[in-house]
Amino acid sequence: MLVEVLKFRPSDRVLDLGCGWGRHLAELQRRGHTELVGVDVQGGFLEPLEGVELLERDAAELGFATDFDAVYCAFNALFSDADTAPQVLRAVSEALKPEGRFLLDTTNRERLARADSPARSWRGGGELPWLLEEARFDLLTGAQSIFQRRIFGDGHSEERTLTRYHYTLPELIRLFNAAGLTVTEVFGDWQLGSYTAVSPRTMLITRKEAL
């Protein structure tokens, strides 16, 4: 779906922001894309992928300059601190070529506000490790604490705790505009359904302004 939504071309240079262990990069590589880079702030979760450049780096300090045709942050929460959202989005904008595309897919804050806390989930299996996740959301601050345990086929496990901040859709649009990123489409799920207060996701497709 990433390919279809962001209209990737095989020659595009693509950045996965918050790539974790690289499940999206592996799928793009399987589809024949070769210009792939992954960034995650927690290097311990980076899994080597042949032919893919993986970097341990904070999203607010990417250090790229007009390098990428497309950037995405999928099934993730980009903002780890309440005050760094403008800096993160400026770094993304700087990393994109003019007319480059950026997709942010994150949990819908409006739905989080209505959900039970803590929320627990399992996912994975097959070739992927199992992931146990427990998330607690603070309605007053917009902060979400996420505990993750990744369990591998040989029985060993890895754990980490993340803090993520969530914004309303109008707040996100203002933040994107301030960074020179124009929101072109908004969806509420990966089936490209309309965004509502109870949609599972907040998915924004944006484009960097031309020079």
C-alpha cells in the first residue's frame, strides 16, 4: 500500500523514518526498490538488511539535504517529545527534494481519547517475531507510554518503552504547513477510508513545496 499511496517509482530514493526492524523496507526491497534508507532512534532494534542503509538517528536531527523523493513514517508515532514536533517536521522537509512526498501514519488521537487505557495487543508470527505491546494514553497531555516486548523464534526477547505525543488533525495540519509541507490527502485507515473521530488511524499525505 505504501507504493500505491506515495506513488513510488523504482528509481526513487526512499527514507523509512522510525523503521524499527525494517519490515516495510524488506517489503519494498522485495518489490525491487534499491535506493532505501532506514532511520530509528533505538539502534538496538535495527536488523541488518542487505543493500539497505540503516542509521541510528533522532528524527529531529536527520542531517539530510534534499536527498529523498519520498519519506514515510508508517504504523508509528513520530513525536517523542511535546516540544520537538516543529523541529522533526523541518528535518523531514529538508530531507525531501522539491515536490517530494511525505506520509505520516499514526494512531488517531480522537480515538485514543475514547479508548480504554491501558490497551494491549499482540501481532507478528510467521517469519516475523511476535510483538507484545501495552500502551497507556494521558488525555490531558496527549502523551502515550508504550511498552514493547519482541519475542523471537528461539525464545529470547527484547524490551523497550517509548513515549509518543499525539496531536489532533487540525494541529498536525498547522505543524506541516509551518514546515513547508502541504497536506494533499487525509485518510482514516490503510484502506484509504475517510477520516473520522473513530477512525483507527490518522494518515496524512503531504508534498514539499517547490522552490
